[in-house]
Amino acid sequence: MLKINTQSEWIARANEVLPAGGFGNFDPGIIIARGRGSRVWDEDGNEYIDYLIGSGPMLLGHGHPEVMEAVLEQLPKGMTFFANNSKGIELAEAIVEAVPCCEQVRFVASGGEADMYAIRLARAYTGRNKILKFEGGYHGMSAEAQMSLAPSRRVNFPQAVPDSAGIPDSVAEQMLIAPYNDLEAVAALLDEHDDIAAIMVEPLQRIIPPLPGYLQGLRDLCDKHDVLLIFDEIVTGFRLAYGGAQERYGVTPDICTLGKIIGGGFPLAALGASAKIMQHFDKAKVGEEGWLMQLGTLSGNPVASVAGLKTMEVLRRDGVYDQLRATGAALQQMQGAALARAGIPHQIVGDETLFDINFTDAACRDYRSANHDDPGRNALYNDTLRAHGIFKSPGKLYPSLAVTEGDLEQTRSAVDQAVRAISAV
């Protein structure tokens, strides 16, 4: 087979064998060849500062030497077993020690799986079927999760809008949709429906932070109505703080899901809760009717486990989260200052550890308000950043611990170029 050297040739090959020319994740117009530290290179050799970081997992940067050492030590010992292994057990112990709601965990291979099982677990535990989620909240690719994630049409709450073809109408009947950051709407739904198993929420919804008291309000409403509270911490776990959003915001859910960082860049995720709730994975304790079947070829994979363990060890060190937040604050400040000098309306939305720019004067508190006044301005801003060596999602910027002062200076220059580009339009 001929060696392919150019990105355009790889893109042509991808279009032959991949629907829409991609994996369904990021822009298929760029083919990443490698990553090291804070940087990635495409197949044409173009170099970028990486603020996508694999959509979150690479918090330490690419090829962190300690993670690499742990992985290389494990590889000759075995790559997967479909059986208990000591590294997976150690990782479970570390998660239980770190995350307030977790007395036990069950491993899966992806965050979407973890979210699917969390919903099923809540139904098994409560004996109820309906799930309340929030418009714009992302919880993976299950039928339930693909309700009102990114609806193109606005309907009255609590009607659910499917985001994908192939989902039976009956699924929507079991889902209730509310606006994020609106406790009154949640309270009204809980008063009206007595068959809700759980409220599922991203504590930081995409990049939209909770209003003061909002998460505690959800906790109080769940306690009042005997409903379970599920935190989807696939993104926020070990990012907002070592104990995730539960530590950062001081609110403990009944069930949480974790992913991305706990696998150190390898496919691994988990869901966790109290031993009482998690016993539904143990047929001997709950019987045939209460048992929740769950298995997976790569669950508790030892290579992913050692990568996650080493990543978590690094994150426990003094000053790590201060460094991450300082990097994020610097990135926020440089963009906010440049846009303010140019008189461009904007909001910096999110947390220092995960945020982006919304080109609007309006407060961004839920899915319907967190919009750009001119989406074309956002596209031009991000395209210009890419052209000047900044690799990021169109809707998120993930700081990493690998970002250096030199990276920040290069980013500042790219931001100035992007602001000039949108000012000229």
C-alpha cells in the first residue's frame, strides 16, 4: 500500500469508508497525526496548541511521562482479561475515596454507557420509569439521553424532542424536560408527576454554571419527593476539583457517572452510588426481579486503570488545581480583554477549568439563552484561531496542565488575530 503523507489524501480515504467522512466526533476536515504535551500535529505537519485535549481526558497533556511509564509497565502483563484484576480494584478504591456519593462503583467502557446504566439503576431502585432531564444536557447516546439535547425547534416544557432518528416515540413518553437553572419548573413537575425515578443533570451543563443554590435546590426537591439525583460527572469529575462537582459545589447526588479523566486517555468510565443502591448489580442480594444485568468486554481494563490511577496520583499533588485554574483564568482574561477593547459583545461562560465565549450581551443561564447573537461571528473567531495554531471545539475550551507560558503568549497572539477578523466584518 502506498504511504499517504498529506491530509487531503487521508480525508479522501476517510470519505470512502466512513459516513460523513469521520468518526462522528470532531471536524473531519482535520486529521491528527500525533500529540505531545500541550500540542498536536496534523498530517500536513501543522502544529497546534491543544485546547480540545480529546474532549477532556488529556488533562495532563499528551504522553505524560509518568502515565506512559505506568502503561508500558502494564502492557506486557496483559491488556485485557474480562475478569477482575488488581489495577481495576485499585482504581475503584481511589474513586470511592475521592468522590463523595460513591461507596461502590461499576466500570464500563464509555461515558454514554455509564449514563445509560445510571438511568436504568435509578429505575431499578425506585420502581418508577420517568426521568427528568434538562434541555441542552448531554448524557451520551442512549435513546433517553438523545431527548432535547440540541433541539432545533422549541416546544413547550416538559415535552421531549428526539435528537436522532431511530428512537421509538414511546421513549419520549418516559422523559420530562425542564429548563436548566429553573427550580420552579422542576418543583412544578415533581408536584405533578409521582412516577419520576430520577433527575439527571450535568452540574455544569456543557459550559453553563449552576446559579447559586440551584444544585442544593435540586437535592432538596429530590429528598422531598423521594426521587434520586444523578450527577453526570463525565466531564466535571476530577476536573472542577479532585472530588469533581460534588466537591466544588458541596452537593452530593445519589448516583454519579464518571469518565474521561479516570481512564487517563483510554476507554474507561464508571457509575457509582451508595452500597444500598449499587446492590442492584448483585443478584444474590436483590433477586431476579431487582437485578440489573451489566457486563462489558473492556470493563475495568487494566491498561486504562493504570493510566487513570497515575493521572489521579498526579492530580492529588499540591498546587495542581491552582495551576489549572490559573491557566484557565489567564485564557479567560486575554479573550475577554481583547473583545472588550474591540467593543464586541460577549460573555465568558463556564468555569476556569472549562469555558468558552458566547457572542451576546444576554446572560447565559440555560440552553435557550446560551446562544450567539451572530453564529457566523463565532465560526469566524474559531476558524481564525485554528488558522493561527489553536485547536479547540467551536463550543468549548479545555485548559490542561501541560499549557506553558509560551503557549499562553502564542494563544494571546492568535486571539488578537481572531478579534481583528471579526471586527473587520
